[in-house]
Amino acid sequence: MMISPVKIPYAWLFEEFNSNNELVNSFISPFKPSEVSFKNELKTKLHNITLTPLYRGDDKAEKFTAVKKYNSKLLVEANPGL
């Protein structure tokens, strides 16, 4: 019997909704928050928080290998005074 490796989330999606189920805060964290604090204080309102684990999907990843070269002369001309 082969034990399958435990899938560890690559990041966590934190979403906070108000009592009307409207999104009031959202961010991605590289680690699971050890405690849930309410960044947007909704006084006397119910907080609804969803923590969603995000897993790597290397087979679905978009990969870019080209290097963009900038023309510094055009950059200086477009932004005088820098």
C-alpha cells in the first residue's frame, strides 16, 4: 500500500463578507492565518470569513520566458525630470 503525499496549500485566500454577503475584504496570504482578526470593523454586524486553500496547478500555470527590453531614451523622453 502506497501512502499518497499530503497536499499542502501554496497560499490561502482570505475573504470577509458583511451580513448582506457583500465582499468587504480580500487578500492572499502565503500562510494560513493563526488567528482571524477583522480588518474592517463592522460594528454590531455579523462577520463571515472564508479561508480557501490554494494549491499549485503547474499543469495549468502560464509561463513566460521572454525578457522585455526597454529603450531608456524613450523612457527619459516620456518622463522628463526623473
